[in-house]
Amino acid sequence: MLHSGSRSLGKTICDAFHKRALAENSAAGDPLPHRELAYFRAGSGGFDGYWSAMTYALRFAEVNRSRMLEQVRIAFGKHTRIGRFKPTVDVHHNFAAWERHFGQDGIVHRKGAVRAQAGETVLIPGSMGTASYVALGLGDPDSFETCQHGAGRAMSRTVARKTMTSAQLFAEMGRLGVMLHSGDPKTAAEEAPSAYKDIESVMAASTDLIRPTRRLTPLGVVKG
């Protein structure tokens, strides 16, 4: 399982357009229940600009994943008898999409979530030290055909780094029988298993959204 996002590119896009939306809402006298709920009207320049930038960020993240997968494929081909991966499941998370639900067209924004249409394969990561799942979406209408992206964080990255040292994390992963390699060991603790919710409890609470088909347990983790 590989994970990559648009990272700082996505945040830069979000911050820039959020600032612009706040300014436009203020100039128009549009009241907001919370400043995080600033918006663009459909068809406006801000709306079209954000949608284009978001689509670019999604494509950027998609290319990141494809390049990572190619390197993994080369490594597996060199060191094992596995030279190709079929089929490949490529899932976007943290995005917005025009969809039709309950007879109406609208935008579904999935934050920490993925689309889970009936029969659609989804990936639900746990943590570096716990199980992850492959599942089929059930197309639950009340969730707008959506399920969780993963176990979900129990603590922020900053809190996780303050709670556990990198040395403690590597020791814990060793006890779990999982080999860990990190390009930045000093920050590896931000992804500690304890920083995430219990994946089994999350899966048990999602029986109306998905049907698990594979349970995967980690043998090795490479963190960029």
C-alpha cells in the first residue's frame, strides 16, 4: 500500500483560495457561521479558479503515487519473483466532486473520506503497526456513497512527536515485528501506531458503508 498526497501544494492552494473567499464573502456582506466555511458561488471566477487548482493538485498526487509504484515495481522485480501488480487500486481522498444524490446535483466534499459506491474497491489504512483493509463499497445513500479514508488520527502530528521519541517508536515497531525505514527519523513518531484510532473499532462501526475483503498486516514500512 502506497500513500502520497499533494502535500504543501494542496495546502498552499487551500490557504490562497480560502483567503480570497473570505474577502469576497466580507465584501458581499454574506454572513458566515464560521470563518472556515467561506465559499465561492458556483460559476464565479473564484469557484472556477479553485476547482481548476484542486483538480491540478489531485493530478499531482496521482502522479506522485504512480512514480512511487513504479519504483516499488522495479524493486520487487529485482529482489522477488513479483514483477507486476494487477489490478491496481488508486484512490483519491480529501477532494470535492460533482455528484447526484437524492435526485439533486451537488458537490460532495470528502475530507478524511473516500468514495464508496456499490462494488467499488476502497483502501482503508490503519497505521504503521496495525492492520489495514481492502473493502468493497456498499453505496450507502445516507453517507452520499462515502466511507472513511482510514483509522483516523487520535492525536495530531505535533502531539504525537511530543508523546513518543523516534527511538521509542523504532523499538515499538521492532517489538511488533515490523521493519521501519524513515527518510527523516526525527519526525517518524508523528506516524506512531498510538497516534491513530483503533482500526478494528472503526471497521466494526462501518458495516453499513463497506464490506471488508482483505485484512493486511504490515511486515515493513518505508516512511518518506
